[in-house]
Amino acid sequence: MDVIAVGDTTEDIFLGMHDASLQCDIDGANCKLCLDYADKIAVESKVDISAVGNAANHAIGIARLGLSSGLYTIVGKDDEGEKTKTILEQNGVDSSFVVFDEEHGTNLSIVINFRTERTILVYHEPRTYQLPDVSPAKWMYLTSASGNGVKDLHAQTVQFLDAHPETKLAFNPGTHQIHLGKEELLPVLTKTNLLFVNREEAAQVLEIETRDIKTLASGFHQLGIATVIITDGPDGAYASDGRNIYFLAIYPEPVVERTGAGDAFGSGVLGALIHGKSIVDAMQWGNANSTSVVQYIGAREGLLERPAIEHMIKEHADVSPRVVATYS
């Protein structure tokens, strides 16, 4: 297997609405979505998408790039859980590591779409993880997991990687993981070969107050992480290989909503690296994949196959990575 993704899976219900407002700082940052309190608020659209979440999105994205992928996840023993396994199989993902929880249901997220951005209300069921033997896998992609079970999953991951040094780790920490704090994350971070975080998450993980990309990337390299990807939403993405920091602007394409953009970027990058591409080319693969995903509602429909990625890159030949900083 090229990639085994590890993390929680959810059902996403998308609600499109315009009866809201934004309250932002004077510089247009730190915006809050405002709704009328204690009122009934009409929504214009509802879309229900099963079998999503960071890990599932990544596993399907990898499979669409002509690589082999599997997913270790826990879902409820319910209709949504069964639907999750079916969708994974339909998308070419090995579902043999999907575990059904007899006591707790499948996770649920409510995604409020407003002005092309999304606000997500997340409910994760409590889980007890027992990482299966997924060897031989070239890469493990570890991401969002639930509550009190996260520490056990991290310990199991480190134990697996110690026993299987041939498996590389790509880590995209979810909310529960970031809230553990840097000290708790260190055992996993020091095993990580490829890290995916957005700009705000990078500062949170390192427990520093800065938006300076070189400072953030350098902090992760000091932990032994070879390649650091820092996304910055509509402002583009950065990649640091310890020698140079590259920046890539997003492609100028229409946006419907941004759910799954980071996962699409990640699967594009990792898929390209497995295919033997350079980090510069990998950024282009990630950019093409995320550009496609944001043109649809949900994180799965826009995930591209390799020919479509290469075609989009050619269409946007004027947008390419450039070096914005170097390490002495």
C-alpha cells in the first residue's frame, strides 16, 4: 500500500445561507459569523455528503492519483457507517481497516456556507483506537482523531513507526490533536517526515505568536521534520525543504466553497512525491487538486485524477512556485 490514512470519518451536512452577517476587525481580519439570537433562520440549500473527513478525503485523493490507499477509521454501526465503507470501496480505497463501533454512531459535521467560506460545527463520538498492523505501507497519513482516544492513538502510531522504519509519516494534526499542546505532540512530530498545517495551526503547534513563515517552518525543521507544508487559505501555500522556502499563489478559478481544500492540497502533494516528483512539482499538484475541489460543494467531488491535474497545471503555466526565503 502506498498510503494508509488514519483518522476519523464524518457525515457532512452543508447548509447554504445568506441571512447572516460578518463582524470583522478594522483590518478585515478575525471575522465572526453573526446570526440572530433565539430566532428561526431559513437556509437556501442542504447537501448531505457521507464518508468525508481529513483521512477519508486524503485516502480517496491518493487513490484517484493512481496509487494504492487504505483507511483506518472507526464509524458507527449504523446506516452512515455502512455507507462510508461502500463509498470508500467505490473510490478504490482499501476498506479492510474500517472498524464499526457498536456503541457510538458515525461522526457528524454541520457546514454553514456563507459567501464562499465555511463555518463547521463538529461533533465527534468518543472512540477507543487500536491501530491495526498496516505494514507494509510506504506512508502513513495521520490526521484528525477524537477526544480522549487521541493520546492512545499517538502512542500506537509511534510504536508502529519504531517497528516499521520503512514507513514514512505524513502528519496533519486536527483540532483535538493541536489542543494537546506541543509537549504532548513531540513524540509524533519527531517521527514526522512531512507536515501539513495552515499558518494559524503552525503557530499553535509550536506555541509561538508569529505569522512569519520562515520562523514557523524553521521551528518544525528543528524537530527533525524534513518537509513542511504551510497553507494560507486564499493567500496561497508555502513549502520548506530545509534549504529553501517556496511560495505558490492559488490558481485564479471560481470558488463555490472551501471545505476540503487543505486535504486536496495534501493528497496532491503526497501523491506527487510518491510518483517521484520534486517538492516544487508537488506544490503544483496540490494546487490543482485544491483548485478543483473548491469549485464543488463538499471535499470529495472535485478530487482529480493525474491527467486532469497535469492539464490544470498547463492551463496555469503562469502561476508557479518561487523561492521566497533560504536557510544559511
